[in-house]
Amino acid sequence: MPIKKTTISDVAKHAQVSKSTVSQYLNERFEYMREETRKRIEKAIKELNYQPNNVARSLKLKSTATIGVIVANILHSYSTQVIRAIEDTLNENEFSTIICNADDDPEKEKKYIETLLARQVDGLIVFPTSGNQELYKRLIDSNFPIVFVDRYVSDLNADAVMLDNEKAIHLAVEHLLTNGYEDIAVLTTSLENAVVPRLERIQGYRSAMDRFKLPIREDYIKSMDLSVMKDGIAELFQLEKPPQAIVSGNDLTLMEFLKYAAEHNVKIGTDVGLVTIDEVPYASVHNPPLTTIAQPTFEMGEKAVELLLHKFDSIKKNDPKIYRFDPSIIARKSSEKAGAQL
Amino acid sequence: MPIKKTTISDVAKHAQVSKSTVSQYLNERFEYMREETRKRIEKAIKELNYQPNNVARSLKLKSTATIGVIVANILHSYSTQVIRAIEDTLNENEFSTIICNADDDPEKEKKYIETLLARQVDGLIVFPTSGNQELYKRLIDSNFPIVFVDRYVSDLNADAVMLDNEKAIHLAVEHLLTNGYEDIAVLTTSLENAVVPRLERIQGYRSAMDRFKLPIREDYIKSMDLSVMKDGIAELFQLEKPPQAIVSGNDLTLMEFLKYAAEHNVKIGTDVGLVTIDEVPYASVHNPPLTTIAQPTFEMGEKAVELLLHKFDSIKKNDPKIYRFDPSIIARKSSEKAGAQL
DNA sequence: CTGAAAGCGCTTACAG
DNA sequence: CTGAAAGCGCTTACAG
């Protein structure tokens, strides 16, 4: 099926030089090349419409100039945003990117890691699920370049790019308090797998309540699978003292809450204040507009790439480290009591 | 930097067989292999933690089992949905996927095509921009497997997977009429680059108005760059006879319209009916919920892969063809006059 | 300034 | 049932 490609030998023959010389030309080592030779090769390449074969080059060079990116769940707008930044930055550095979506499934994640390694990627950027610790450990121990994003894997000595999750929750709680909401509940997806940001966000909730001298009510903490989140939300509103405000842990829990609110005619802002972690594309056009805690997604993606590339060109490797990024609040009507709903 | 990998030779030595035999093992050609040999190789692979090098394999086999996907603009939710379907389907067939975002820039698109070819992808699925006709022509003439999605490139004899755009607009217009809206305007992004779906959607608008015996008002047709779309929408509402309803050409024009509506306190449903092409994730939680014309994104992605894979295993190639998919309407409140807004 | 040779890690006819 | 040999398309020391 594939077209028979013209190879470096064809070019060499056509230009009446050796393969070595053509290779020099391709790699822009012009120092010792006569002007005339160069011209001849240039012409031959054009005439034959020659396209070098990167697979062969990679084999010889033992480097594919490709980075694998494995994302736990591509459905989060956070993930897509960070991935775009990663890809852009990698591109600027002449690296290709292969993106894989693990779908929150450690088995899938494992398969992807193996495929990517077999394909000889030069490094990995991963939003890890919570399986595969050992696999990661092996990789890191053998010095394979890897950077984690959004989450880190515990007991692993690796670089990670993370949100300051505690701060994010504090921002949200503080903002809600300032706006007159006191009984604040929090929604996150299931803690079952001990995914770091979720734990940190719950922890952040507790410490924020503490800090602002508010009681911590366990029944205000809803950590559950998305599929049953709406039931959890319903429970919240059936409490004797339902919460006055909600902090949504990410864009998917937000979606569940918005669905519940639409179905039960809960007026966001007036009936219940709302702040969500993660900026979503529709935040400003929602009615009422949604107050969000935005992550600096571009900077985080950029940093991940920087950390990874750093591992290539420096012999002395820095100690692995967790890099924390500051969240910022984008205040909109969903967290204002007065006149929120049109 | 890369770890020195164990190779097939190491395994062969360790298992005391030849490389050929190990290769047979790897490719599961067990027919002529003694049980005992197989066991020995299996053991050696495990002990050495051997991972075959796919780059070498690809070079020898002249096939990378990788498909390149180039998307004109990844920001459309349509694109992300189709891409997910493509990736899933490709995965099921043991192909890897490399996704590139051309950002609506033909130059970028060209660069990606070249990179992907250099990387020896076995085929290409592309949501084309409107440059690079010649490049595509060359590829197709040389029999390189390629399938277009969402748009086709004119004068090119290639397979394409498309929405029935005319039908989509007819559905929208008909639905709005049924709901009592008669003066219907349409919003699409700039026609400058003659991107097929936009043309077809405008054409569909004209034919729909015709069919339903409504006058075609040129000032109800707004085709412009997203950056000035809001001005165009403003013009619409400053007309002596502003439209009663809007058909939005895609999710990005929708976003512009929703922004305008929010800023100018235009009540969707009551003040102006709205139907948009493309289902968006927030359609059902928007207030009011948005009536959308959904594309069968999964089927379209699946079909694209099927067409592409078909080119690999059949010698006789079918005549290239444009496959049209039916849109379906998801009616929600934004196109209901009564009680749309809470 | 340029070429011959070896080698990257596989696969596959072919011989035995 | 298994191995030796050639070759995929490059790159790179090294010799001249």
C-alpha cells in the first residue's frame, strides 16, 4: 500500500555523491561542503521530491523527538487546556506529541505507557490515575524522563506540576463568606482512589472552615462518584439546615450541580451561592455567570515541558520537586446573593 | 539520557537461541516452535524485562501502525468529539494516533502534514483548512491513504465524511417556524476561505427559506470572523425589523451570541428564539436550555476510520465518495416562545 | 572536502 | 524446528 519512497540512496545517486554527503546536507553540516555539491544535492532533493524517513533516523539516533502525554481524563476542560499548552510548547521545541486518554482507568494507562515506551518516546508527561505506582517507580529509577501534572504519585521522587489546592479552596470559602454565605458545602468526585487533588481539596475545605472559625459538618462534604452525585446533592438540600453555598471541586461536579439546579429550579446565587474550581468556557455566558477558581493552565503546561526538556540537556539533574501554582478567583454573579438571577 | 535498552540480541543470548527465533516468538509464530524453546524465551524476556523496539520494527516493516489526525480547529466541541471516536476506533484496531491542531492556519497544517509523513504514518484523517489543495492532490495521486472529515477539498477525488448541512439548516428553520418564529437570521463564521460546511449552511438557509416560502433577507445573513461577530449581532438587533430567531452555525458562533445576549439582556426564547448547530456539553444546563442540531459525531469518527482502514486491506479500492450523515434535533427551551426563561 | 563501512534493532525468506 | 544472512533508511566516526 505505501508508496515506494525515494530514499537517501536515490538522492545520492541522482546527485552523484555518497549517502554520507547527502546526510551531511540534511543535517545542515555545511562546514566542509563545497557550494557546488550543496547545490547539486538541493536540486536532486527537489527533483525527486525526497522526504527523509524519520523512523530510520530515530532508530539510528535512539531518539524520536516525541513526547508521550497521558491524561487521566480528557473530559476535564482543565486537561484539554493544559494539553494545548504542552503541545504548543513542545512544538516550539521541535518535539512531536502523542496524546493518550486513560479514561481514569489504570489498566488503560498502563497499556498506553507500554505502547509509548515501545514507540521509544523520549519522555512522558502524565496526569496519573492512581494505579501503576510500581511501573512509575521503575521508570523513574531507571532515569526515564517523566513529569507529572495535576496529581503526583505518592512515594515517588518525581517532578510534578500542581495547583495549590488548599489555597484554591480557601479562596472559594473566603469569597463566599465575604458575600454573606456561611454554611458551605463541598462537592468532589469519589475519594476512593486517593487522587491527590481531591484529598487536598477536602483537606483545604477543612482547614478553611477552621481558619474562618466555622464548624465542619461532615454531611456538607460530598465525595462520590459522578454517577450518584445528584443523589448526594439532593441529600444536601434535604438536610434540616441545607447549605447556603456550594464549592464545586471541578468542572464535572459543577455540571452535576447545574443539572440538579435546573431540574429542581434551584436559583443559583439567590437560593444557593456557587463557586467552582476550574474555569469553564461557558462560565461567563451562564445565567447567572459562574464564579470560578481558575488554574493557570498555560503556565502549568509550559512548566511541565520545561521540566521535562531540562532532563534532556543537563547531566546534573535537579532534585525532583513539586511545583505549586497559584489559583485565581474570577468573581461572577453565581456567588452574589442579590440580583444574581435575571 | 535514554536507558540502555535490552535488545532482541540480549534475549537471544540469554535464552540460547537465535534472534530469528526470538522474533518468531514475539510475532507469535509458534507453529514450528518447540514448547521448551518457547518457555525459555518467555523466561528470558521476563528476566531481562525486555521491551521490543517499535521503531526498529516499523523501519523493517515499513509500517508504523500510526495514523495522523489533523484537525482544523480543536476548539470546536464537534472536533473533540469526533477525535475521541477516531481514537477509540483506531485503538481497537491496534493503531496509534497522533493528533495535530492546525489552528485554522494552512501553513501550520502543511507543516504538520510534512512532519507526519516524515514520521511515516500509515494514513491521514484530516479536517482540512482551505489551503493545501495541491499538497493533498499529490498525496491522493500517489495513493496515500487519506480521509477527510467535516469538510472536503474541492476538485479532489477523496473520501469524505460530512454532515448533511443543508438538512441541518432545514431542521432548524422548520423547527423555529413550527414554534412560531418567522423572521430567522443565520450566523456563521467568515466565508472568506470558502470552507465547505459554511457555504453549505448558508446555501441551506436560502433553500430552507425558499421551501417555506419565506423571504430571504441578505441582512439576516451574518457571515463574519468571530472577532467581529458581536458587532454583526448588534446590527441584527438594530434593524428596523430585527429577527425573531437565530440559527447559529456552530458552537463558537453560539458562544458569541450567548455573550451578546447576556450583555444586552436579550431573553433567549421569549425575545429571540435560538437553535444552534452542534450539541454543546452545557446545552441542557444553560438557562434556558439550548435547542441544538446534533451531529452523529461518534458514527462519523468511526466511519472515517473504517474508510481509512479499508484502504489498507483491500487492493480494489472503491471509488472515493462523500458520505453524508443525518443531523438530529434536540429540542429544548431556547426555541420555545412561552416560558423559556425562568 | 567526500566516501566506504559499520551499525541502530528488528523481520523474513531461505537453508539445513 | 532453528539459525545465518540480508536489509529496512538513516548517521557518524574515520580514512583519505
